[in-house]
Amino acid sequence: MMGEIALWTTLLFALGGVLGGWFPSAAHRRLATAAAFLSFFGALTASGALLFFILTDRFDIAYVANYSAKELPLLYKVSAFWAGQAGSFLFWLFVHALTGCILAQEKRLSPSGLGVYMALQAVLTLFVMGQSPFRLAETAAANGVGLNPLLQDPWMAIHPPLIFIGYALLAVPFCYSVGALLDRPEDAAWLENARRWGLAAWGFLGAGIFVGGYWAYKVLGWGGYWGWDPVENSSLVPWLIAGVFLHVLRVARVRRAALSVTHLAAIFAFSLALYGTFLTRSGILGDFSVHSFSGTSLSLSLAATTGIVTTAALLLLLIRGKCLPEGDLYPAHDSREFFLLLGALLLVFA
């Protein structure tokens, strides 16, 4: 099927981008850039194929039969794209691959950082392939199940994409951080580029949380947002840590001793986004959350990926930390740097 072939194309060229990104020569950089664009083409083709199957009522495909129906309005048919686990991962992969094209074209991310980014793209592709949205149904149905009535709301077309875009963009500051640690830990040139992407991720994720909160009051009316569903905390926590990252990054631009804290915040912002994804999609919160997907074979893979990414990044920071600049984090207790760090600390406590 075209969708499956497109996913294999995405994976193949993502792995090519990993190899090309780990070599500093101009030829290998061009190879990594071409691989990023070709991998995005694969993700775009797969996404287009799934959307086409949904809009044309291909109920012989299990994912379409489970989340779409003939009588659904066009808005909710499009929303069915990210209503299920496989489709939401595919949307995440699409945003990640598109961002990878921009990073490769800009040439501001170091080759090693781009290699890490493409490795994450390969892992995302494997997640999509593990729960493929293109699997055929055991029996062809005349009509699909359709969306849950609670999901048939205009906010369904806005809230999930905003959250997934925020999660996807958090990978960029993470890769800038890891790339800097691998190449030149003492260098602070990566901070400005990471700040731009960090602001974008923080803005999209914050907007998604705001919209989700409004949706919760409007549709469910349970008198609370973060109090009633633990999955909402899984998106709030990385948003708070992304705020910490933006605070300490500002300090690190004038006080190089804060680079270590900035790396730590970049690592945990993305790692907590992965952890939140595990909580949502492993089924571990199935008895407590209306958002939680049922347990799948991805549960162990998600847990392992979160653990490996976090542990590897922290070990890299520990090993390369000796090369980071030392000194005072702030000049005085009445300085701007002190209050920025205090604000970051308060966000950690929150």
C-alpha cells in the first residue's frame, strides 16, 4: 500500500540523515539535507494518503473504520486523522519532518545536532509503523464507527494539533543542546537559535493547553481542568519546564556559568514531553483519564525510548560538563539574573 511504502521511505532517509549528519564535511552535510527533504516527502505522502482514505470513506482500512463515518461533517472527518493513536503519531511525525527540512535548509544546527534530530525522526517513524494507520480491517464495513460524541466539537480540530506541534518543536532546543555538548560545550552560539524554537514550542503548547482547558469546561463541565484528568498534567509539566528553559537561557546569554542549567532544562523539557506521551498512550492511566489510549504494544517501546533518551542526554551532560564555563550564576541578589533564576526555580516547584 502507498502509505506503508511512504513510511518505509521516511524511515530509510531519516537513517540516511543520521549518517550524513554525523560527518562535518560539506558533502555529508548536503547528503543530510537531501535526506531530510526526502524523509519529509515520505511523511507528507503518508499523511496525504491517510487523509485521502478518510475523506473517501475507505472503511476497509481499520483506522478509518474506527474513527470516521459517512455521516461525519468534513471538519470531523479531518479531525479523525489525529483522533487515534496511529494517526496522532503520524501527525507528530509530519510536523517533526517538516521542521527537520527547515533546520537542514537553515544550516544553523550543527551536523551532530541534525544527526540526533534525524535519529529521533527515525524513532517516531518506527512508532507509526508499529501501530500503522494503514492496516486493513479484518472485515470490510459498510460504515465506520465515527468519532466519540465528546470529540465532535470544533475544538477537536484545534486542540490536538497545537499540542502535537508543541511537543514536536521541543525536540529542536533538545538537539541544539545535545549538538553543542557533542561539539563545543563551551560555545554559547546555539542559544539564540534554540531560543527562537523554544519560544515557538512554548507558545504552541501553551495555546493547546489553553484551548484544551476551555474545551474541558465547555464539553465536560466537571468544574476543573488539571484536577480531573492526569493527562492534562502531562502537557502542563513540559510547558512549565520549557518556561524554565527560556528563563535560564536568558541568563546564560550574559552569564556563561548558567549554560549547564540551560542544557539541563532543554533535556528535561523534551524528555518530559516523551514521558507525557508514554503516560497518555501506554494505557497506564486508562482508569483515571478520558484521554488515555488503551494499552498497546508500544507501551514498552515508549518507556524504553523515554529512558534511553533521557539517560543518554544526562550522561552526555555529566561527561562534557567539565568543559562548560564556571563562575557565578548571578552578580547580586538584586540583579536581573537572580530574579530570572528565581522565576525559573518557582516554575520547577510548580
